[in-house]
Amino acid sequence: MSTGSDAATGAFPLAIIAGGGEYPPHLARLAAARGHQLYIAAIDGAANPSDFDPESSRVYRLGQLGRLLDELKRRGIVDIVMIGALPRPSFGSLMPEPSTLKYLPHFARAFRGGDDHLLKGVVQFFEGRGFRVHGPAEIAPGLTAPLGPLGRRSVSAVARDGIEHGFSLLAALSPFDVGQAAIVADHRVVAIEAAEGTDAMIRRVAELVGAGRLKIDKGDGVLVKAPKEGQDLRVDMPAIGPETLRNAAKAGLSGIALRAGNVLVGDSVRLGALADELGLFVEGVA
């Protein structure tokens, strides 16, 4: 297999290290359409192997890193992209094969910190072995939130103050390596994303509303989502999907504000249509 790029399209052999969710297969389709020669490393227990061409994909456990590196070298692939949900494993659960044992000291150090520290350690590991790590937006720019509304609804005047407050909060929390999202209503923060993830946070708010313990007035209540300051967007770009919108509607929120260009939305046209159907705004904010 050639390791050079196609001069006409800028395409090159590319490995996608795939976690769970709809984004890995979506990225694979877009990358293939752009002419990239793909190899998919589907992470066991996270990715759905049936989402990918069996001729150009294989399932790997996290403890089979050595086997993956050998396969990439055999195929002449030096460009990789990592995408998809992957619950943080414990170091003791890796169960490394013999070919992976020599890499354990690096990952033992990477595990001694928060998610940002671990992910930076993963990037340093691959780059230290001659790989080029790309972000999903580099391979398929259309995956991220554009500037402006995705559907027909725009941010209301009531919501705009809450959005600015929410983005300021996320920036202030960045040094603590917590979540990438918050919900603001009635000029106050009602939820901050932690280890449970964005959708679980929204469902928690919906339960509070349903139980009468929290009131969100119509036209108020916004979800804001943005990366942390200094976050490496190549391996940890925030994302939303259709379920996020459905959960937001159930919680009685008026809409969702995203940092434009820095949050994955997938098919923005489809997501905008769903926002219109649910009566929400979804907007990329500069």
C-alpha cells in the first residue's frame, strides 16, 4: 500500500481508531468519500464492528496495542484519527498481550491524572512512534457545528445572557478537568457535567423538573457545550447527537449553544431539522 497522499485529492492512507456511537462510522463514510484508504481499528466493547467494512477493519482490545501497531506498520499507515465514546478503563483492566507489555510504563504514567492527562499521554505515545494524529475536523470539517443556527430557530434575547454565563463558567472550570457542558436557567447554573456525560446530566435535570424540584420557564433554560481551555481537540472534541436534543426537549430547555467549529454535530442538516421538530434552537456561537 502506498504511504503517500493522492496529489489530486489530498487523500492518504488513514487508520480510524473507533470507539462507540454514530461518529466513527459517519467519519469513515466521509473519509472514504474524500478518497482516504481506510483501516478501522474498532475498540472491543465500545465500537460496533458491523458498522464497518469487514475487509478493512478489525476489533482490538485495549491490551492489544502492540498488535495494532504491528498491523499499521505492515499496512504502511502513519496517519491516524481517534473518534467515538470510550469509557475510561482502569489500568488494571488492560490485560496486555506480550507485544504490549513493553508499552505499559508509558501508560502507567498517563493514567496518573485526569482525562486530559490520559489523552495527552495517548497522543504523545503515537507521535513518539512516528504517527501523525489528526482531529476528526481535519479529516471531515463538516462534522463540527457551523457558526449560526442549525435550524430555523435562533438564540433568543432571554437565552443569550445565560449562554454567555455558561461559557464563562466552562472556561473557569477548565483547570479542574471536569465536564464540557452545563445547563443555565433563570440566571443561575442548575447543572454541570461531570463523569456521567452530557446526556445523563440533561436527564438528571429532566427528572428534577418532572418531580417539581426545579422549574424552568418556557423560553428559558439552555445547554452550553464547549471544549475546556487547552483541550486537545484531536482526541477529545465535545459532541452532541439526536439524543442530546431529545433529552433537552424533555427537560424543557429552550435550546443548545455550541462553540462553533469545536463541537461535533455530525449531519448538521439532519440535526437542524430535528431541532425544528422539537421546538429547540441549536446554534454555533463564536
